[in-house]
Amino acid sequence: MQWLKVFVAGLIEIMWVTSMNHAHNIPTWIVTLILIALSFYLILSASQHLPVGTAYTVFVGMGAVGTVLVDIFVHGDTLSFSKVILLILLIVGILGLQMTTEQEES
């Protein structure tokens, strides 16, 4: 359950980071701030049961990979061989940390 919170927090991070480009007025700023608060609430909640360093690394890594993928597939950023290799390395590192970390029993 705690890893699900980290996963959802990472997805929400991708949303708020990409929404910053479109936050040109008060309502969009409010939505962005709500998404930021929700993602941090979820990661803080999960960190009470998971090692904080690992949970935060997975959270930030998901956000980084997801934001790059949104830039490539939605905003037309260029995709290069080196980007693919580096994204794969990030994903392997994120999955490796997640799979080798034990969760506290609640």
C-alpha cells in the first residue's frame, strides 16, 4: 500500500511539474499548488513506513522520467539514443531501489 502511495505521488508530481508551464492565472496556480500539496502529503505518508531516502528517490525519479516522457510525447521535445539509454538507467535504478527495500509492517 505504501508503494502505491509513492507511485500515485510520482504521477501527481508529473502533473504538477508539467502544469507549471500553463499556470498563467490564479485558477491554474491554485490547481498546481493543490497538486503539489497532494503529492507531498502522499510521499510524507508513505515515508512513515518506508525508508525516506528510498521513497523520495523513487518519487523524484518517477517525476523526472515522467516529465521527460511528457515533454517528448506531448510537447515535441527531441528523442535521442542517449536520452533513451539514460531514461532506461533511471528506470532500472528506481525499480531496483523499490524492489530491494522492505516496508515496515503497519
